[in-house]
Amino acid sequence: MAQPQPEKRSTRRFVLDLPIAVKFLDQQAHDVSAHSRDVSSRGVFFYMDSKINEGSPIEFVMTLPSEITLTEPLRVHCTGKVVRVDNESETEQGVAVAIEKYDFVREA
């Protein structure tokens, strides 16, 4: 019988279905829409219709709700690298991204 694997994550994950604006940073830079499954301070897992490869650099913007920020909703601009791609269905793929840098975006 297989032994349960110990949890490797050192930060808390929040199960959140948030809209995410993703910007591909490859030679054909373009934007797509996605939605999150879960978010932590070090990474995010989201679903999108476009194909992307493991190792790809990306940027994305998401708005954290007041339930997480404990104040007003907060827009966060992130840069990161795709660490895993799950082809779970024919229409969407799951994408795990390690966040390398983030900045809070002030509303104009």
C-alpha cells in the first residue's frame, strides 16, 4: 500500500475562482483570459483555453477579493514561470505557475 506523500508546500493555498488576465511573453506576445483554481503567495494554478509550454515565462494580473486582503479588493501584477501543464480536457488546460515577482497595482 502506498504511503501518503508529505505536503511540500510551505505557504497556505486559497481555493479561489478569480478571473486572470494572462500575457504570454514569448516571441508572439498576446493576452488571454483565464480563471484560477487556487492561489498562494508563491504560485497560482489556473485554467485557460490557450496552449502554453512548461518553462514559459508569463505575466498575469488578478484581483484579490476583500476576503483575502481583509480590506478593499487588491489588483496584483505577477511575473512567473510555468512549472506544470495539465491537459485535463480538450477545451482547457491547467497551468501551475511559480510566482517570481509581484507588485500591487493602484487603481487610477
